[in-house]
Amino acid sequence: MKTHNFENLEVWKRGCELAVKLCVATHGSRDYALKDQMTRAAISIPSNIAEGAERSSDADFSRFISYSKGSCGELRTQLKVHEAVCKELGVATFAGTAEMIEETRELSRMLGSLINKLSQQS
């Protein structure tokens, strides 16, 4: 198995940045349930990359990258629901919501490419 240094992966770095951005944007929110779920999904993105990289096989790494990709979809859905609820209520969304939605799309593409690369190496 090839050793994977997750801290050098651009997708891990960007996942961390997204998690921080989301935590800062939701800091003052009183919608504790949605805030908690979104925070967990955001933190799960880079966390699963790291956990998979520390596993003993490329197959494990690929599986955890897939979990990370799933967390991107989960977070994107939660951000879209937040956006729709705010529109219905006539209130502002979290700062940077549109940018965070786009970042989840880009991270999903990057993770998909990494999964494909790992499967070609097997």
C-alpha cells in the first residue's frame, strides 16, 4: 500500500477551510439542530479523508473518501434547505452560503477524481 499523507492533499485542506467557514458562519445561529447537523457534516469531510489515509489499505482509503463525498452531498443539501427556509421567512442566509454550496460541489468533484485514481491503481 502506498502511504497517503492527507495533510498534503488539496481536497483535505479545502475541506478544513470549508468546515471553519461554516462554523464561523453559523456561530450565532439559534437553530441549534440544523447548525449541529451542518457542522457535523462539514467536519466529516476532511475527517473521513484523514481517517481513510491512516488506514492500512488503499481500499479502506477509497471507502473513506467515498464517505467524505457523501458528507459533501449532505452538507450541500442542508445549505440548500437553509437557503430555501430563509427565502420563505424573508431573512438572510448564513454569510457565504452560496459560496459554501459551490465549494461542496467542487470538493465532490475532487473526491470523485481521487476515488477514480485509487481504483485505477488497484
